Amino acid sequence: MRYLLILLISVFNLGLALAQENSLGGKTKIENAFSLRDPFKSTLKRGAKKDAQEKKSEIRDGTFTNYFRPKLSSVRLTGLKVVGVMIGENRRAICEIDGFKGNVILKEGEKVGPDNAELKAILPGGLIFVEKIINVYGQDEFLETVIPISK
């Protein structure tokens, strides 16, 4: 009697398992589990991946920042547009660069452009850049470029 009861229970459980598998139609099987998206990681919006790669945080001048700025050695002075200046103990200039969205903050002493033009002065009316060139006689010569504030 005992063996008959165990046999009936096991057959009943086997029948339930087969009925469950047939009722779901095999939809519970995951073919390639590693190709699925991580459910705990948020999805990036379209175009957000590029911005996330560009805006890497770094330590600049001893300060942690995520402010992205282009390489100033590739910026031409003709493509520089002065939006505003901040006058005070630490002078800063807010500029727009052709081909770069957003503003760039420059301070006195920074070198800009392929000719290493140095930002010598930030004045209320604009910026003064000085670049050192060698003239036709082989002598050093300094060129001053004034970029006024754009209106």
C-alpha cells in the first residue's frame, strides 16, 4: 500500500510538470542569457552615449571638474568670439569657438592656437593676444592681436 501511494504521488507530480510545460508553450526558456540587457542599468537616450564619452571628469589645476573644453592648440584666433569678460582679481574671458557648442573660459597666460598666441590681457573692451614670430631677417618679433567683445 505504501509503495502504491508513493507511485501515485510521483506519477501525479510528473503529470503536473508536463502539463505546466505544455501550457506555457516553452516560453520560459532563455536562449542566450548573456546577450540580454542588464535590468539594473538605465538605458542611455539616443545621442547620450557620445556626450557621455566627451564629458569625462578630470583634475585640472588641482580642482576636480567635468567641464569639457577643446584643445586650445587647435583653435584659431579668427574663429574666437568673445561673449563676455569677468574683471576682478582673477580675470576670465568667456568665448565661443567655431565648430564647438558651448562656451570656453579663458584666463590670462593661456596659449591659444597653433602659433601659441598668449593671452596677455583681459580688458573690459576685449582680449589682447601676443604671439612671437621670426621675421624675414631672422629676428624675433611680437604681434599683438586685439579681439573686441562681440555684440
